[in-house]
Amino acid sequence: MKNQYNVIVIGSGPGGEGAAMKCTKEGLHVAMCDYFSMIGGSCTHRSTIPSKALRHASEILYETNSLADANFQTLLTKAEFVIREQFNLRKGFYERNLVDIIDGRAAILDAHTITVKQSNGVEETYTSDYFVIATGSRPYHPADIDFTHPRILDSDTVLKLKDNPRSLTIYGAGVIGCEYASIFRGLRIKVNLINTRDKLLAFLDD
């Protein structure tokens, strides 16, 4: 029957992808649902892959003495190429393993039914014996900070930065915070990195 599956996975990041591949290899009829227009989840489009690609691009510009002609938008263009490659790689995994891809934002109706709203507003209903919810994480937004302010960004919206600031302050010195500090400092932008712990990246080996 159309739109009926044994398993529907919601969220195509590393967790969701692993679950989908495990299920399909067990002989189940599987679909992957994600609201991103290209599969890969936040890992591919907002956090891990973009920040690593930006960091790598900034290192290349530094090593080749090309920083004078570069800005953050230059790095974003280079990162887009890496993201596109990652999308094509992930899409190939799903196609070879016969996992259907459903584009849109899922909403759970009951234990066996979801509706998926596509970017054009069209909604469609899908049924499944089981659902795997692998929607991952998102940046923390404290209630007393106005994230609609054009000069306040998080680790997702920084990827849409149109300006090239002379200075910026990064609050939070985890992996992503340290990576962006390195990226912007590599572009000769003054960076203030605020750490709430006694040392940087304390959870890593010395």
C-alpha cells in the first residue's frame, strides 16, 4: 500500500541514517523523513560538516597566503561544495539500500500515523508499524536573549552571515565555539571567546 512502511525514521543525521540502514538490512520497508531540502540533517547542513569545511578552507587560505582576498562568504562558498558532495554521498546510500526519502516536516498524529508538510504547503499522510525519532539537537536559546536581533547569532544562523565584522564575541567554548573562533581569527577578525569552565575543551585529552 502507498505511504505505508514497516519503519519511518524522522531525522536524517548520523543517528537516523544508522537506524534506517540497520532496519533496511533486516529486510524491513523503510522511509527516511527530514524537513531539510537535502538529506543529511543538522550534521551535514548546520553543524559538523559546515564548521569542519570552513575550518579546512581557512587553513588552506592561510597556508597559500590568500587571506587578503578572502572573507567569510568566500569560505561559505567553499563549504557549500563540501555539503553538496556529502548530500550526494548520503543520497546514494539510501538509493542503494532501497530506503525511500520523504521531504518535509513530520507531525505525529497517533502511534502509527504521521503527516508530512512539504515546503510548498502540501500535506501527506504516512503510516508505519514503528517510528524512529532522531531529530538531534539545536542551539540553546536562553529566554533573556533576543535572537531576532541582527547582531545576535547562533551556531546555525552564523552560516547565513552576510557581513564581515571587524570583531565578534563567541559565548561558549565547546567544540563548535572553538572552531568558529579559529575560523574567524583566521580571517583576521578580532574574536573574544568566553569560556564558562576552567579550561578549554576540558573533556578532550590534554
